[in-house]
Amino acid sequence: MIYPKKNPVIFWMMHYYVKWIVGRHFHELLFDKIETDKNRSILLIANHYSFWDSLILYCVNTLLFRKKMYIMILEETARKNVFFRYVGGFSINKRSKDMLVSLAYAAKLLNDPQNMVVIFPQGKLYPNFVNDINFEKGVMRIIKQAQGSFQLVFAAAFVQYFKHKKPTATVYLKPASESFAGKTINELQSAYQQYYDRAKQVQTEIDIEQ
């Protein structure tokens, strides 16, 4: 497993770089201004559609949640994009026993109310606006090991150009009604799917003449 690296100087360099690169490549970043429990950590689960989703969620965190963000990424991505480690990236290798170490690490991070852990339960990239969201089982191990010490938040993100040369990134956010600690992966997936479907419907009904 590849752990996050702590270096205050590099962290702040990457912090401003991520904000700059997202601002440079996107016309606008929109997200829901939701309320969360500041005394609990956040487990944020999101759809996985591009290289940009991690960076976009990093910016959302700096503007809304203001937590110490950690993000689970594939080991090959962590090795290829070293900078992720300096902004909270840690790896998972689904083809190795090391996977259990990564899942336990994510659960441990959720014991600190100052932290936010972002995971993409789909396990790999899928096209934006895909119809069906399928979760891999690792997310349930994190939820059960964390023992309800966190607040679960659903995120559904979409990128569209509309009438601009640069795309707009829209992130729909919603606190889940429960932690799903005593539920199955199918129940969690179904709850997220319902939310994702509603978010996608809203996104496709946006008036592009505005």
C-alpha cells in the first residue's frame, strides 16, 4: 500500500496548483451547499468518470466541508501521479492481499472527526452519465470497521460544456439518511443509484439558454 505523504511545503504548493488547474480548465464549479455534522468525519462516495473527479472533489472540500481530505485511488494511479500522495491520496490494489490493509486504513481515518475519506465504489472509470452504478464490496468493509463514527455523504458529479468553451462541473451532494453499517452492499448501491438517477435527471433538464 502507498500511504499519503506529509510535507507542509509541498502540500500547500499542490493545494494551490489543484485550485489553479481546476479553475483554468473549467468554466464553473457548482455544488450543493449541504449541512454536515462538524463533530463527525465524512465518508463521501462518488461516481468515477475521469481524472478530474478527484481534483474537483478536492476543491469542493476546500470550499464546503473544510476537512482533511483523503482519497482512495488505484495503486497504478498513485504510482503514475505522485502528487496525489501530497493531497491525501492513498492506494488500493484489488489484486493483492494489501487491499485489506487499504480498507482498514480508510476505516481508521474515519475515527478522526477532522477527516474526510473519498472513495469511488465502482472501482474503475465509467463514462459520465452512465445509467447503472455498480459497487464493489470493499466499501462495506470500510463502513462496518468504522462503526458509525462518520457521516455518509453521496456525491454525483457531471461535466458538460453547455454553451461555453470550457466545461462546467456540477457536483450534487446529499447526506445519507444512515451509515448503512447494518445493511448489505445491494442496499447501499440501491440507495446511491436512486440518488444518482435523480441527480442525472436534474442535470439533463438544465436550461442551457440561461
